[in-house]
Amino acid sequence: MTRCTTRISALTMWVALTLTTSAAWAADALPADVLAFAQRQASCYHFRGEEGYNAARRRELSRAVHKYCDGADRIEADLRAKYQDKPAVLDALRKAALPD
């Protein structure tokens, strides 16, 4: 596993653990689609913050940002509508949408 992949895995686990131990934990575990969104957001923020130190790295980062960041607003809006009556899930979505 590369150092970059290790950092993403660690960040993804941290996001999932943080969200599941929040107020949502008391009500029930978060839905899988919400956790997937949180993981996607963590990857988006990670790659947006990386340095493109050469042309190949810039291309790699551009592909990753496109993969993880494009469409996030639509996905978040869909999840907010789907879980509009679940305050703990909405809180988790709010936290996932904020950069750390």
C-alpha cells in the first residue's frame, strides 16, 4: 500500500468512526449511503489539498478530484431530502460536508 493510500484509508476510517460515534450513534448506526458520502468527501478534501509537484501528479490529482468531488452537492442534496426527518443523519451530513 502506498503512503497516499494509507493516509486515505486512515482518514476514511477516522471519518466513519467520528460520524458513527456522534449523536447518530445513539439513535442508530448511520445508513450506508451516508457513510459512503462521508468517505467520498474525505477523499475529495484529501486530493484537493495535495500538491501537484509535476505534470504526472497534477493529472493524477485532477482525475481524483474529478472522481471524488464532482457531483458532491447533488449527492448531499439527495441524501438530505431522503433523510429529512432524521436529525442525526442530517447532522452527520453537515459534518461530512465541512473540510477539516
